[in-house]
Amino acid sequence: MPSNVAAALACIPLIGGLIFYILEKHDQFVRFYAMQSIIFGGIWFLFNIIAHIIGSILWSIPVAGAVFGTLWSFVSAVVQLGLLVLMIIAMIKAFTGVRWDIPWVGPIARKQAGETV
């Protein structure tokens, strides 16, 4: 499989990253995108858990819960959309052969993948 295709598939949060990080031992380009995907997917997963807990708490507030719960649902949806856009940008960059760092996640991924920053 070509390096750019493997790196783009590795951008699928958590699952793609884990598969390609385990399978690919030599290609640093693929390993970087796989590690970035693992970290990014973990952050996304934690955000979903925390957002669900906060949403449940807000919706349980008497009277004002509907307002705060609805507002939180909107904020959560906007963040989810932003995370999806970041994932798509990473996939496109990987497919075109460009090494692109997701903000805050990329430098951590470089260090974990064994690259020099």
C-alpha cells in the first residue's frame, strides 16, 4: 500500500491509528499520522464522555435545565463539527503527502513516534 494512502487511512481516529501504528514499523510518515490519530481520537473520545456528563447534569436542573442543556448541546455540536473538520484536513494532507500537525496534538505525536521536532 502506498505511504500516502496508509497515512490517510491511519487518520481514522483511534481504530485506523492503532492498526497502522502496530502494522507499520518502518515508514515514519505513516507512524506519525497513526500516532496523531491515536492521540486525537483519545481526546475526541474523552470530549464525548465529558460532554455527555455535563449535558446530563445541565438537563437535570429544574426549570433552567432546558435552556442550559440546549445551549450545551449546541456548543458540543459545534466542537464536534470542528473536530470532524480537523480530521478531514489531516486525511487530505496525509493523502497528498504533506506532514501536517493537528494543533497541540502534532508535536506530541512527533515525540511519541520517535521523530525529531
